[in-house]
Amino acid sequence: MNFYEKELAALKRSGRYRERQIYDSDIIDLASNDYLGLSENPELIKQAYKTLKKSPCYSSKASMLVNGYHPIHADFEEALCEANGFESGVILGSGFSANIAMIEALVRKGDELFLDEKYHASGVLASKMVDGKVSFFAHNDADDLRNKMKNSHAKRKLIAVEGIYSMDGDKLSREIIEIADEYSALLIVDEAHSSGVIGKKLMGIFDAYDIAIKPNYIKMGTLGKAYGSFGAYILASEHIVDYLINRAKPIIYATAPSLFDTLLGHYALKYILENSSSLKKKIISRQEIIKKELGLEIDGLIAPVVINDNRRVIEIRDALLRERILVGAIRQPTVDKAIIRLIARIGISKDALQDAIEIIKDHI
């Protein structure tokens, strides 16, 4: 029996049907979030393998609270704290799990969570699990957030935002950080698309704005994007991390993150810090191409080309595929208006990026 036949047919009619595609190593990849090309850096793989080989065990085996917390995990957490200026940290299996962990555990009865309307789906899902009140504010709109904060009588206020938003590619307004300080609100910043991409050291939004870390700041970052690995981390004050370890279900009940992925992320962090100046120059050069050719000012490496037609974005994506170039075709309801999501990643040459842009321009 086909239990969801009608629903699938409706998705196909509306141009919103999705399919998995087998990874093709011969294609020019301008769709993935491997911003710095580190997933293709053989030296990082060799370093991680060499270190893991010395370990008496090669996998985590259990939850962090049941003998699964390895020195490899602890070393990476310490390195992340030092690089980002936080007191404490904890690593998790994925950014999706990290958002569930933070929001579900931190928003208690009597609290109010202020969520940017374009916050990641994992955070929106987590917001449905909380005992406190949830209010959405207009995307990156400091005035709307301030008005909602003024009218809140919650005993504890939390704000959830992204450093760079995954679809629009725009950077978090500095004023929103200032509002969090003004109201002594906990500020949760999802840095999945900003860590490794912006800032003097490429550490993300606080680094980009040169803002000293305060006790009310919480940073979440992922390893599956600029760091070329898999997993995530939460950085915060010591007592908040301690609280999460005791209350966050994705930490308590999940097997601790892969040792190999953790090492790969650790060596990627070292690589980014050691090469931040040269990486920054490469990022800027690609931003300049996007501005010149598409007229888009991008804060990171995400270039959203608005098409506003679900079927048309598929046609443009397919035209690029015929030239062995892959871009994202992002459709509603993921975005308000259908876009070609072009990632100007460092792992791809500037000439290849230019070729992709020319094809896009020919079809819009």
C-alpha cells in the first residue's frame, strides 16, 4: 500500500519534490557548504588518522556520560574555547542535534525565546518542544526584536539568531547583539555558516565585529561545513555548559561524537587559524567576483540568486548540470522565493566560478 501517494503527487505537481543524488566526484561542486575546500585536503586526513592510530580505541563506544568522553573530545573543546574566547564547550554529533539540545534544554517555564523568523529548521523544531513562550521576530530586524523584548514579562529572555543565514547569506545585525546585552538576554548564535568564513581569524560573527565574549553569549558551530568534517559544538560560560550536560537530551542519550571526525575538526581548526590571512584573501576575491558579475554583496560565501519560480530553478540547475556544474536549487517552503544557491567555495577555481555565473546569467 502507498500510504503517502497523494502527498508525493502533490509535491511533484508543485515542483517541490526532492530526490537524493549519489555524490559525483567529477562534478564542479558549487552547491555544498565545504566553504574552504577542507574536505578535499589530504593532509588533514593523514594527521587525523596518524593521531587516532595511537589511541587504544578508535570509536566513542558510548554516551559522554558513560565512559564515552575521550581525551580527543576534551582537547578539541579546549582548543575551540581558546580560539573563540569562551569558558567552556561541549561537542555533539551534528548541528541539528546541537540546536535541539540548546533550545529544548535552556527555554524553561516562564521564559521567552525570541527566534529570528529565518532561523534554521532544527531550531524551529526545538522551539515546539519547550515549556516557555516562543516569539518570532522579523528577519534580522533589530527594531522588531526590541519592541517585542520591551513587551515581554518573562523571567528569562533568550534570543536565537544565526551568524550568517543559510539561505539569504546575510550577516547578523550587530544591533541584535547589543539588544541582548541591553536586556541581559541569553544570546544563542548558530554559526554554522559563519565560523571559518568571517572575522579576522575566521572564527565567526563575534570575531568579525571584534566583540569580546560575555557570559550571556552562546555559540554553536558545525564541523560539516567550513571545517570539512562532521559534528558540532556548543561554546558558552562554564555553568551553561554544565547545565546542558545535565539537561540536554542529545548530549545525555546519544553516543559521543566520532573520534576521527573530532580529530579532523581539530586539525581543520588549526589549519584555519594558521592560514587565516591567505584564506581571507581567497574569500574576498570570490566575493568580488559575485559582486561584479551578479551585483550581489555577500557577507560570506553564499550567493542567493532569486528566481522566484520553483520549476525555473530546477531548469537552471539542470542546465548547469549538463556542463558538469552543481548548484543548489532551493524552493519553497525552504525559502520565501525560489533561489539558485551558489556557493563560491575556495575549493573551486575562480575560472570555474566565472563559468557557472555566465550560465546562470544566460538563463535569468
